[in-house]
Amino acid sequence: MKARAENDKTNAFLKDLSCRLDMTQACVSIVDLRDTANPQRGGWRDTEIKPTASVIKLNLLAGAYNAKAAGVPFDSGIKITKNNWTGTWDPVYDGLHDPNPPIKLGDTWTFGKLVEVMIRRSDNVATNTLIDFLGRKKVTDFVRGAGLASTYVRHKLSSGTDVDDPDATGYNQMPARDAATLLMLIAQKKLVSAEASEAMYAMLAGQLDRELIAETLPPDAVYAGKTGELSAARNDAAIVKAPGREYVLVIYTQLPGPQSRPLIQAIARAVDEFIKNN
């Protein structure tokens, strides 16, 4: 009964929040991790299928560490080929410097470094290269086996150029609830292994895009997450740790950046206050 009551309380909070903020174009998923044996969940439209943008890269992060656990070395060399080439971030993001150089066509990168730049600076070329290296079906099968029942990695990412992707089978899919489940498993040190989960958490904590949930958090809080952006969608999926509280917060918005950023920030502030005071 306790678990249901706490879940109801979170859902009631989100319903009330939707009366104070226009959340008609938002999906929100929360996992309160303070009860380690029985994390409490709540959501606002968090099972709906909406554009994932770069949050889909969380699945490739999980798939990479699953492959590493199966014996694929992170120092394996992978060549950057034209069929995976597309627009992507530079190594400098809003003044925050990534120590890794830009990816260039014909370069050979290690498996581990491709995973790092895919997460830290959301590199799309690295992502497409990893989709080929890991196999989208293998990644999808692994995360679905971990409990992400509605998630599929189906196509490569493209930004302003066409990517050769003959194996694409439709849109990528990862509802906010599934993203929250993956992050919950990392926070619980249950995804692949405790060591792998700790490594994935450290990589997410190095995320360079910190203008959404991260920007709203008080100084005592630590953000580890993955953002995503399309022309009419902005998302953030994060593990938040602070004195007296630890939780997962995933927010998807179906709005252009200038409209989505203040909404995501307002939701994030309200959720942190709710968790802190309950």
C-alpha cells in the first residue's frame, strides 16, 4: 500500500503541475530512488511515443558496455566511413571544451572514444558508426531484455546531409518511461554490471549540454544525463543526486528550442522541490 500511495502522490503532483504549466506538449517520467528496494515511479504521458532525438543514444551506451562485457575491447579500432557522415557538434560546446578532437572522414577511432564523444558532445557521426559496429538489432534486443519494452533503435541520425542507411526500419522509439527505466538501472548499478553502470554514470556526468535540467539544479545537486534536440523537440533525461535525494527525471517536449527550454527548466525546478520536500 505504501508504494501505491507514494506513486499516487507523484502522479497527483504532476497533474497539479499541469494545471500551473502548459504541459500539453510534454511527457515527464520520475523515479524516486531513495527507497532502494522499491523505487517510486510517477509519470505524465510518459508512455506516449514521441521524438527521442539524441536521447536514443542512451541505448547505444548500454549496448556498448554490454559488448565490452562480452569481450569486445574498448581499444578496438573503427574507421570513420562516408556512409556514416553527417552534421555533428564541434569539440567546443557553449564554451565547454571536449578534450577529444573533431571526427574526420577516414580517421580511425577507438570503440571507447566513440562512445565517449557520442555521449559527452552528442556526436552523430560517432553514433552512426556505433550503430554499424554494435548492430541496431543487438542493441534493441539487449535493452528490451533489460525492461525497456517499447524501445527500438531503427535508424541512423542525420543532420543536414543524407546518411546511407539501407537497414533503417522506421523511426527510433524510446518513450520517456523507458528512458527513465534505463537511467534507474544505471543509478542502481544493475545495467550490465555494477562496474559498467558506474562507468556509464561517469560518462553521463561529463555531458557538455547543460542548459536544461542541469542549469536549474541547486549547487548541492549533481547532474548526469543526456539531452536531445530536433527542430520541434527538446528532451533531457537525467539522474540527479543531492543531499537527501536521488531521482531520475526525464522530460520530452514537442516544441522548438526557444519554447521548450523554459518549460523543461520550470518542470525540473518544480520536481526537485517536490522530491526535496516529500
